[in-house]
Amino acid sequence: MLPNRNRTQPRAGRSWPFSGMDYSDTRRKPHVLAKILMAAILTAVCIVILKQSPGFSGKSVFSRREPGVTHVLVTGGAGYIGSHASLRLLKDSYRVTIVDNLSRGNIGAVKILQELFPEQGRLQFIYADLGDAKAVNRIFKENAFDAVMHFAAVAYVGESTLEPLRYYHNITSNTLVVLEAMAAHGVKTLIYSSTCATYGEPEKMPITEQTPQFPINPYGKAKKMSEDIILDYSKNTDMAVMILRYFNVIGSDPEGRLGEAPRPELREHGRISGACFDAALGVMSGLKVKGTDYPTADGTCVRDYIDVTDLVDAHVKALNQAQPNKIGIYNVGTGKGRSVKEFVEACKKATGVNIKVDYLSRRPGDYAEVYSDPSKINRELNWTAQFTDLQQSLSVAWRWQKAHPNGYGLRSS
Ligand SMILES: NC(=O)c1ccc[n+]([C@@H]2O[C@H](COP(=O)([O-])OP(=O)(O)OC[C@H]3O[C@@H](n4cnc5c(N)ncnc54)[C@H](O)[C@@H]3O)[C@@H](O)[C@H]2O)c1
């Protein structure tokens, strides 16, 4: 209701708009001063909040080096492994900047991390495509990174055989963009996500880091090319480089905060754990096992499954032990091969669902048997797989899948 303009005396305890002319100056002064003070405080608060935002041209806390704080750029941090790595880094008091174009990752995972670590200067998310060299260069200019964990990639073997150019662009060219930005801005520590797919189908098992690399699909080739570029470049610099060649990653955060939530449209290219869970949830009518005539004990492919908790632990150890002028290349696996049939049995037990299995012909680009020799990473970085247990890892992941049938979208409980 508008104030009565005819009134000559103010009502006690009532505040009025700045523009009100009803009262004498002596009565108004304290109100006006209080309001000016409030406006000044609000402005100051806004400036502080704005300064935290990545787009602000002033100096954000992420743009400053701070003694005792290691600031890690996590590319692909909205994805499966990158989000788990970010969680571990944040838990270990690192400062984290996630850069992701959300082409495959989930902003929901980033939101959970932000809820867990709301304090200023812990975590920021920057939406950007690593193929955009100008944007990447700006991000490096505006942030004081100490190290880069480069996870961002398209990462499906089957898809890479259908869309090879996309893979070479996304994996190889984008690694070049990241390296150039690192060089231009003096960031000298790189932990690179590589893969056992760079080895192809070696004759001798287990695979050591000395095993010759002859990748047989565009995904493996694109990663091998990225490795070569990183190695060639780092030879003439004092960079600290760790290349981690992961085997098959499974599992999720044991505390159930994060999980693996690939886009539904990627189902057909999906990894075996996702396919098993989809079958157990009834999203798919059953599980399609592609290839039963491989030269393995039960005819199905053999892989070395590594829990994501162990994998991110390897990253933190690699980061801590990275040294200028040194290149470390490590297999990250358990050293034990498990067949697809064994995997399916473990998945049935973990989910409690008697999943229907259809056995089909081979998928192009697949190889029969792959498992690691992890003794080098064990010896040099003091790392072993401590959490990986096929059935247990799948049980943990299943709990998250059951609670999040729509990924990071709607939750069932
Ligand atoms: N999952 C595995 O079993 C496995 C095995 C070996 C190696 N790797 C490697 O680990 C890394 C992470 O894999 P993941 O399983 O978490 O995959 P993911 O698809 O869950 O995550 C990849 C993330 O990168 C982002 N991304 C992709 N292209 C981008 C671009 N151009 N710019 C910015 N962001 C981009 C995606 O949006 C996504 O969030 C990849 O480099 C992959 O090759 C994975």
C-alpha cells in the first residue's frame, strides 16, 4: 500500500522508500545511511562472488599461485574417470579446475563435487571444447595451473572404427592443443590418459611397457599418436610427464556419490559393465556377448579389469612423483585377465539378476586377450590395485546404477 502523503508524523519502526519526501532530514538520515551502508556491503559481496567466477576479468583465486596449493586442470572432469579423479584430488586438498564440453560427461557429476566442496577456491567448472585453441589458450591465461590431467576424449573402440576422423581430431589434435597451451603458459606437469588399446594385439602376455605398440583401431592409434607427440615434445623441455595406459576400468565411488553414466545414445558402443547393468535394469532385453571363437580358454575375450578407485590412486601417485625432465610410462591394471563369461557371471551375482545372454559374432576392432604386467608401476610408484575385485567392484557400481537409473538425471531414491 502506498504511504499516506498527508501524514505529517512517521509511524514508529517503519521503513520507507529512499524517495519518500514526507519527513524531515533529521528523522531520515539514519535510515538513509543504513541503506547506503547495506548497498555498499551488498556491492562488496557481489564483487567477491564475481571475482570467483571464471569469466571475471579481475584476479580470481584460481588465477593466483598459492604456496602449498597445487592447482590441477582436469580435462574431461565431467566424465566417468575424470569426475572420480576430481573427487580424489579435492579430498586430498588439491585445487581443481574442470574443463569439459559435456559432449559425453554430466554436469550432474560436477554439481555433486561442488556440493561436496563448496569452499572458495577449491573447484571451478569451465565449459569449453578442447578443439577450440583460442578458448583453451584463454583458460590457461586466466588460471595458474600447476599440472594437467588430460582425460577428455571420445573413448569407444567400436565407434572409432565407424568415425575415425572424429577420433583423430578429438584425441590427437586436442592433445596438441593442450600441449601448446601448456608450453605457452609454462605449465610443465602432464598426466596423460592413455590406454592398453595402444598395444593392439600383442603375441606375448602379459603386456609390459616394453611391449611394442601396434594399435589396430583408430582409438588406439589416435592415443598412440598423442603419446608420440607428448614424448617428442617433452624431450626438448624440462616437462614432467606421466603416461598411464589403463586397462578396462570398472566400478565407482565406494561411497556412492559418483557413478558411470554414459549417454543412452552410446549404448550400442558401450562398455561391458554398462551393458550388463542395462540388462539387469531391464533397459535392454539381455546382454550381447560379441565373439565366442577367440583363442582363449572359454572362447570369449579376456580383459584386465581395474577399479576406478585404484585408477585414480595411480593418478595421484603419478602426480606426486612426476619430476622435471622425466617421463614415466606405466600400465595400470591388475595383471589378471578375466574372460567376458567370467565377467557376466560376476555381474549376475553382483546384481542378483539372471541376465539373459545372447552370443553373437565378433565385433570389428576387438582383440582376443589383453592383460597387464603392472610390476613397473608397483616398483616405481609403489602402486598396486587394492580395491579391484570383479564382483565387489561391480556390486558398488550396481548400487549407484540402481539408485540412478537415469544417470545423473532423476533419481529413484
Ligand atoms: N573407461 C575406460 O575403460 C578407459 C580405458 C582406457 C583409457 N581411458 C581413457 O580415459 C579417459 C576418460 O575416459 P572416460 O571413460 O571417463 O570417458 P567419458 O566419456 O566418461 O569422459 C570423457 C569426458 O571428456 C569430455 N570431452 C570429450 N571431448 C571433449 C572435448 N573436445 N572438449 C572438452 N571435453 C571433452 C566428455 O564430455 C566427457 O566428460 C579417456 O581419455 C579415455 O580414452 C578410459
